[in-house]
Amino acid sequence: MNIRRYMLLAFLLVSWTVVSAQTRIIAHRGYWDYAGGAENSLASLEASDRIGAYGSEFDVHITRDGRVVVFHDDCVVTDGGRDTLRIEHAAYRSLRKVRLANGERIPTLEQYLKRGRKTRCRLVLEIKEHLTSQAEDRCVRKVLEAVRAAKMEDRVDYISFSRYVCRRLRALAPRAEVAYLNGDLTPREVKDMGLTGIDYRWSVIDAHPEWVGECRQLGLSVNVWTVNAPRDMERYVRMGVDFITTNRPVEALRMVAR
């Protein structure tokens, strides 16, 4: 009886180790959760690499004059808070004076990729939704052009809430990893779109835990965001998700290493 219990315990420990090894940690907007940190900054990318995160997630928009910039929100505040500019309606020169929380300027995608070449972590590039499909198409094309120019095709994965963006990415870069963010499609529907994974909010995965197994059967990857509590991280590791995107990558890396 004791031998059986020991064998069962050993099996569970091995299973936990295997599952943990399969779950990788992505720093949400880079690793910025420290004094002086800033989301979507070059420093947050470098910090993601320094702590050993698998990936650094970041967001991009295209300006009116065709520059792709790394920033989360649709709009930026300028002139000391007196003006607000929508990025896709703004010329790039009007964004150059904007400073991030750490004093950096808003990075261009070219700058981000150049810095990314010096890191080991994967770059998880979110193309934000734009007001028109034409703007989204311009952004997709400029993004892929920049990634090719930087020779980073094998280091960049793509995500988007926009179905149009996801389809265009797969059409123009058929070998790229492209995951859908919005959470309103089943794994089968995502597969039928030709995409390679789901990247869904934690509440969607909680409502449909069976989707993790369905994705495994369909050959799709599963990322869950944004998971910050250690007990929740442990739960998703046990579920067998491939990736956890978090604002607390240090704690997440510590948890999966146990």
C-alpha cells in the first residue's frame, strides 16, 4: 500500500513537472512592474529578457503618415494634458514629444525590433484595432515589412482582436504564428480561419475550460491573459495552457520553476 502511494505521488509530481515545463510566461507590455518602469518601453523589453521571460508582448498602431509605433492606447495625451491625439489620425512628428513614464519617447516598431534582436525572448506583437479595414491593412503590411527588414520573422508572433487583421497576417505571412484575442470564437472557428492559436482573457477560459483540450486536439496553442494572482497561475498551469500572459512575470516564472 505504501509503495502504491509512493508511486502515485511520484506520478503526480512528474505530471506537474511536465505540465509546468509546457507553460511559458509572457510579460504583458514587457516587464514594467518596478519603480521607474514603463509599459511598452524599450526598457520593459530588455527587462523581460533579463528576468528570463519566454516572451515580451507589445502593442502597435500606424500613424497617418505610415509610421508604426509601440503604444497601447488608441490616443496619446500631449501638451501637458491639454490635447489628445488619436494615433492613426496623427502625424508621427506630433508624437515625438510624448514621453513614457520612464522618460523614453514612444518607440517606433523599427526601434523595438532593433532592441529585440539583442534579446533572447520572443516578441509577441499585437496589432491594435483601427477605425477602418484600410488602416488595418496598412498596419499589417508595414509591420510585416519591418519584421522582414529586421530579419526577425522567426522571433515574432502576432495577436489581434481584429478578425480582419488576423486573416491578413495569415494571408501575407502564412508561416507566422497568429492568435485571436477577442474570445468570441470557438477553437473550431479559430482553426477554420486558418489561425494557429487562441489568446483569450482568463474569464473566457474559465467559462470554457473544455476549450483547452479542444485546442490541443486541433493543434492550436492556448494563451490566457492577464493572470496576476499566483493561485490563478497555478490553476492555468494545471489546465495545461501553453502560455500565461501576466503583469507579474517574476512571480509567474518563480511559480512554474517550482
